[in-house]
Amino acid sequence: MNKNLLYRLLAGLVFIVQLSSCTTLVATKNRGFSGYINADDPNIQYIGRFDFSNPQQVSFDWPGVYIHAKFEGTSCSIRLNDHNNEYAVIVDSRAPRILTTDSSTIYRVAAGLADSIPHNITIIKRSEALFGKGEFLGFILDEGKKLLPPGDRPERRIEFIGNSITCGYGIEGDNDSCKFSLQTEDADMSYAPMTARALNADYSLVAYSGRGVVRNWGDSSKISKHPMPFLYGRTCFNDTASIWDYSKWIPQAVVINLGTNDYSTKPFPDKDVFQNAYIQLINRIRTQYPGVTIFCICGPMIGEPCMGYVKEVVVNEQKKTRDKDVFFIPIPRSIMTDSDWGCDMHPNISGAVKMTNEIVTVIKTYMNW
């Protein structure tokens, strides 16, 4: 058995199978056709950061954003402007299928369903923003069919701020010698969504490979121009003018997993510069989400000095705050084995499962979830 399949099953998750072919429907120019459901239909749920400047052409690029709806009928197609990203599409309780976009704008994702019951569909962006933006235009259903109220979302919400580990970079790789590609990335299988699912929570990922707190991977300077905190306020990474409205989606918990890129290559940023920037990020999160609980992760791709610096920040912050709103979660490299690494020495699915187990235990304890 393929080891990635085995690890998905062990994690209680379904295996994502590659579509052997993606049936493309012929687009009609008549947008008034009854089977067309526009992107602004109130029964469509958007989770994560989406740009609704054009409500019938909803744009996005952060990894792991997802769209959910419930529909009538025997078939469903999605309308999507995106020539590069990959998505996981889940219909009802079936195994997810991988949708690789091309020059098409219409993709049939379900057919031959029972007409007597409603069906659920979830579309998840597997790839990160470096592969560009996508634009969701809506659905096409059987003629005369419609979307139904999808039901309430989970009350629990977690935001994850991170880098390549959070993006699921190389997570589909068979070993640490494979090279990263679009096909080896799956944000939905990183530790972050795994953690959220284990806690019955919705999630939002604000993550980009190679970014740090003050220094990005491989930078020749100790301080980079655009580290992750600089990008954190954007609705879309690839739109410098987009400003995220934090009131749209308020989490009870925020997980920060940054620092790996600051200290994985030299020159290292100075300790006080790194820690001051980390504290500024914590305070920024506190301001935009009053009462939030923050969990600061370090590892498993990095150890000292990053591990000690982040822990020291948390310990000092705990001394200042009576409510103890920030906690440290170390993910030591020692929990990983040779079989837990994917492309470019990033955690694969089994490694992500181990990370998840460490994180869930701590969040359950302090959130009383």
C-alpha cells in the first residue's frame, strides 16, 4: 500500500485520488439559464480570506481557503477562472478528488447523483499563493435545481499564520529527496487543517513558503523587506492593495508557526530584533481579536536558537498578562523519523499527523475544547 494512503487512513482521513480526466462542460453565453448559480448566492459559504470586490467573481489566493454549498439534483459543475492551482473537491462523503485547473472555466465535478436527496460540495485550494490567484464564478446545476441553506458552520474557529509547513509544501512527497512541485503540495493535509478538524473547528490559513518573522529564507540580509507580518494584513497575497477586514471572521484561537526561515540560513537576525517583531505580531493579533488565545509553535524543521527565542517571548508575555493568553508549543525534531519527511525535508503526511497530535493536546487543554 502507498504509504501516504496508509497515513491518511491512520489519521482517520480520506485519501485524495487523482482525477484521471476532468470532464469540461461547454459554457453557455446565456447567464440567465436556470442552472447557473452565481458566486454571490447567499447559500454559498466562504471560509478563509476572499475578495468580494466583484461579488460575482470572488477572488482568493491564500492556501486552504474553502467554499461549501448544498445543492439539489444529479450533477454539479463549478465555474472557475484559474489556470494553475489545484483543488480538492469533496462531494457528500466521497473521497476527495484533485482538480487541476487549465484554460477551461467550467469543470464538472459530480454526475449521476441521486435526485431524491440534497448533496454537499466543498472546494478546497490545495496550493499556495505563489501559484497565483483564483476567481470563483459560481456553480452550474441541473436545470430547475437550486442551492439549499447549507447549515451552520462550527462555532470554533482557528487562524494559522505560517510558512511552507502550514502550506503543506512537499507533503505529498514520498521521501526527503523529492523536489517540490504543485502536485506535492496540499494545504488541506498540513498540520493546520488536521488540527482544526480534530477540534471540530473552521480554519483560515495565512501562510506563504519561505517567509519569516523578520527574515525570509535565503535572504542575504538579516532583515527582509517583506516578511510574513508585512503580508498578514492582505486579503490576497498577490494584491498589494487588498486590505483584510478582521471583523469578517473572528477566531477564538490563533496559531503562529514562524521562525523556521529566520534561522534556517545565515545571516541570522539579531535576537532582540526577532523577539521584538514577534511580540509586535502577538500584540497586533490581540488588538484585532480581543480575548483571543495565541499558540506559538516552533519546529520541527528548526531547533535552536529559534526554539529558545520563541519560548522566551512566550514566558515573558505570560508574566505580563494575568489571563495567560499566549502559550508555547514546541515541536521537537526528535518526534520525527526518517519516514516522516517529504520534499525538501518538509513534513509529509505522517509528519503532519505527529505535529497535529502535539498541537491538539495543548489547544484542548487551554481552550477547554
